[in-house]
Amino acid sequence: MFCGLPRLGGGVTLSALFAIVAACAFPVSNAQAGLVAEWQFDSSYNGGVNSGLIANPTVFNPEYGWQSGSATLTAASSAGQGFINNYQGTDLNAYQSTANNGDLKAKGGGTVGTITLEVGGVGLSDFVLTYATRNVVATTQTWTYSTDGVHYYSLGILVDGVSGNTATPVSGSVWTLFTVDFSGVTALDGASTVYFQDSFTTLSGSNDTISFDNMAISVPEPVNYALAGFGLIFIGGSAGYTLRRKLCPAKAA
């Protein structure tokens, strides 16, 4: 006599349970989450005391994140001394500590600069940007977003929970962590390409500098349905095995 799969509570068979688990686990395989990209400026740093001025513009690839092979950060200046890949980075907001603790620095006063981060946005939403920054003289940074790299907007941005689109780090050598919350910008949801741009001008006629490090773009982690599914499989499988032994006792040799 054929002995079928036992039924669990409510008349659900183990095969039906497996189908439910598979359906629950499906979103995980189709959703990228967590750290999209993080630039620590360590791999590009040459290890010297001061690597000097870099090309204008210069493109950096992120060291970490699941888009580390495709995302880019472009540092460009239209006036002033431009950028250097400096040697005085911080571990604040760093995904991983490294021996070459580099950072990106706008050298000298009168620098008109932009830092543009570009990532893929298909299937993603609720973007949040975090980074460490410091300066010698208080310099306002203005954050905007774009989906075409040409037209930039500032609506709906929160910087450290305050409405607006500007961030002004404290003066001096203290690194400060900033969070720029783009999660309320629905125009970015699912866009093929997403751009975030920081614009600033250091004070002309001063020794003003401004530094950036550990710039990270992330999206929310989903509920770990897969892990829950594995638990259900284990529980369901154990229960099914026990019931099967009761319903289908082994034949005598």
C-alpha cells in the first residue's frame, strides 16, 4: 500500500509546506539589500605621506558593497587647488579597518568642488548615505540627487533628521559622521541609475580644507524570509519524519 506524505495541522501536507517556504524565500533571491557601495579611499592611496594632487576629475571605485565592481565616485573641481588622496583618514563609519587609511581631501581655500556618487538603482529604494567628514573652517555642503546625471534636485532630503539638504561639519580636526536620508525620495525608487552629489566651496583666501572618508550608500535589509524558511523546513521535516514513521512503519525483514 502506498503511504503518502503526512498532513500537518489544518490539513496541510509537507509538500504544500515546502511550496509555501519556497514562495517566502523567493523575495530574498530577487532583492539586493544592505551595503550597496562604500568608498574608503584606501585602495587608491599610494602609501606616501601625501599623494599630491589627483587628476581633475578623478573616478574612484568602492572597495566594499555588492556594487563594488560597478558603482563610481567622481571628484571634480572647477576652481581652486582641487583634490588629493590624503593619508589622514578615519575608522568612523568604515566597513573595514585597513593599514592604508586614506581619505579624499579638497586642498586649500577657494576650491569649488563636487563629489558625485553613482550606483545602480533597479529593484532598490529607500537609499541612505552615510559618511565621515571634517574641515578646518566650517564649509557648507549641499546634497542633491538625480536619475540622469544632468538634472539635480534637493526636495525631500533629510540631513541628520533635519529638513533641508545641507551639512556643515564642525571646524577643526574632528571627524563628524553625517547621515543623508534619501528614503523619502520616491523618484529614486527602481531608477536604472541613481546619482548623489555633494557641492561645496571652501573659503577663499584661507588655508581651508575639507576631507571625506568612508562614504557608504545602503538600502534597508529585508526580513530574512530565507532563514525563517529553513527553520520551517527543519521543523516541518522533523514533524513529517515522525508522523511518517507512525503512519508507515518499517516492514519486517
